[in-house]
Amino acid sequence: MDIVMPQLGETVAEGTLTVWHKKPGERIESGDVLFEVETDKVDTEVPAPAPGVLSEILVEEGETVVVGTKIGILQADGEDAPAPAAEAVVETPARAPEKAENSPAMAGKADAAAPPLSPVVRKLLAEHGLKPSDVTGSGLGGRIKKQDIEAHIAAHIAVMGDAYSVDGEPPAADRVIVPFTKIRKRTADHMVASKATSPHVLQAVEVDFHRIAAVRAAKGADWKAREGFSLTFLPFIAHAACRAIQEFPHVNASVDGDALVVWRDIGLGIAVDLGPDGLVAPVIRRAAGRSVADLARAINDLSSRARNNALTADDVSGGTYTLSNSGSFGTLITAPIINQPQVAILSTDGIFKKPVVVESDAGDSIVIRPIGVLAQSFDHRAIDGAYSARFLKRVKQLIETDDWSGALA
């Protein structure tokens, strides 16, 4: 059975094989992680397609090949052995020898079953004078990943300050150098490109969330007991935004030359904070028409998998409009950067109790209400201020006037 570079996303054309978890001649059970692939979007652990024996490795660790390339041979149970099987193993290109301090074979019997190290990890360990035993791995079976080394370095910098150098040289007295992680670098490049591409304009509205707050107060405890996670304001905002997009579809679009591509479906991106590493915006496909409960589950699922490095390439593609949520940190207002090639992004910030004036037939009165700011950055090439303002007004109106009491049914 041929083992091929998998298609890890609709738009992914190639992948880098970062580590083999098995060697030629080793037994594999169905579902065992066989190898790992890195793309420009995600890192993915690929399971064995069937039980059997790995006969041959054709693509070595660190090599980048196009999707569909034959990278190895698996003698599945019930298949005839390759002819000659012994030669297939012998002819496998030899791997570059590991340095003694990084080689499981040199570490004694206790490390004989240590998970393999990718070329990137071996290089980082050598550059920073680290041994595998110095770093706690977060991968399968404790395998060390690139981000584990970066986290280890950052932790030592925080503890030791100027006494630690990330490049092996004595640092300057007034600085430390923290290398960008892959996600941090990808985020930085994407943000710079977005600001260079789109003329950003920011608009914001204050919104009274008392109707949603009442539902959370009444049903939040039951929801958490049943679903296992807290009910936040975000799925309600997402629901209102999706409904408003259907009335103002040009915010759900992208620019293509001298034309605006308006998408019928809403691929709702949810920006997820990954700490110092940066952020990622996994996508809820076909978000229009989903209930608040469905959106809440989808947001929780994508956020959890993003923080556990378990997203697929398809999870982070197909976005048409994005929500950026800084509200849990108590921010007042955020001017988010548009997630290209989209033309708008909505920031949801902190919600605070404030005195507000409420008008009624009996006259004006002052009441305490939970108030938050919704801020939209939009691409002025695609839409104008009046269109964006009407969209925001509609989102505000839906949040403030809808009956949300049955939203979780």
C-alpha cells in the first residue's frame, strides 16, 4: 500500500514531512500516528491508514513535496510482501546521524523508546545548547515540538533575564532576544500585508446587552452543567452579526481586482488568542442560520482545538467575515486589522455596568445596564462609511431588542 502526502486542506498544495514516528520494519496498528506534516497553516499528525508493517520510507524528514507524492510503502495485513522486502529496507536513504546528545540511541536504554525528533527540533536544540531531556514535550508520547523549545527558552528568559541568551552569546545588558514562533511570524506577515492592502476605517457603537445578560444569568449554570463550558456573550453577538450580514451582504465579501466578490454563505472566523505565539482565526462554515447554541458549541470546539494545536488546514480556510474578541480582558475599544482577503472585521470588547438614560412614555429614567462597544474595521475600497454604519446599527438593534429567552432551546 502506497503512503502519500495527504491533502490537508482545499487550498494546500504541498507539505513538509517533519517527523516519521515509525521506522522501516516496524509494526503499525490502524490509527497509530505514522508521520507529521507541516503546512503554511497547521501542523498535522497523520495516522496509519491500515495495520501492517512500514516497508520503506521514500521521503525523509525535512523534505517538502506536493500533495499526492508517494512518501512511503506500507505492507498492510493480508497484502503480499514487497519483492524483495529486505532490499526495500536496505535501500532506504540513510538519515543524517543525530548529535550524540540528541540521539535516543546514545542516551541509553532508558531513552531507547523516546519519540523521534524532527530536523527543526534537533537544530533548535543544538543552537541553544539544550538536550531533549531539558524540554518537556507536548506532542504524542511526549515528543518535543518546536513550540516546546521556544516556550522553554521564553520561560528561562523570564526567570533569568539578561543572564540568558537565546543565541549562545552574552546578551546586551538592556535586552533579550525572543525569536518569533512560526505562528507569530505568520501573524505578523499577515497583519502587515493587510494594512498595506486595505485602507482601514474604524466605526464603533455602544450596545446595551441587558437582554442577553438576563438569559446568561437565568440559564448559564444549566448550560455549563450540560455542555461543559461557560455561556459567553460571543455566540449571541455572532448570531446577531450573521443575521445583519444577510441584510448587508457587502461586508461579507472580498476584493478581486476592480470587483467585489460577495459570498452567499458566511464563513465566520473566530480569532483565538494563542498567547505569545500569536493568533489564529478558525472558521465556522455555513454560519448563517445556525442557532446561538450551535454557534456556542462551534466556537468552543474551534477555540479548544486551536489552543491544543489540533486544527486542520480546512478549519482555518474559507473565512468571509471575522469576529475578534478581546472582551474577556476588559478592553474598551479595539481597532482590529482586517483578515485578508475579507473586507471587514468586528471587535467585541469588554461589557461593563453603566448608568444609562432610558426613554419611555413615562419619561426619561436612569438605569444600570451592561454596556459594551462593538467596533468594525472595514476596507474603504469595498464599502463606505454609511453602509458600515447601517450594518452596525442593525447588529446593535438585534442585540438590544430581540427576545433571546428561547435562543438556547
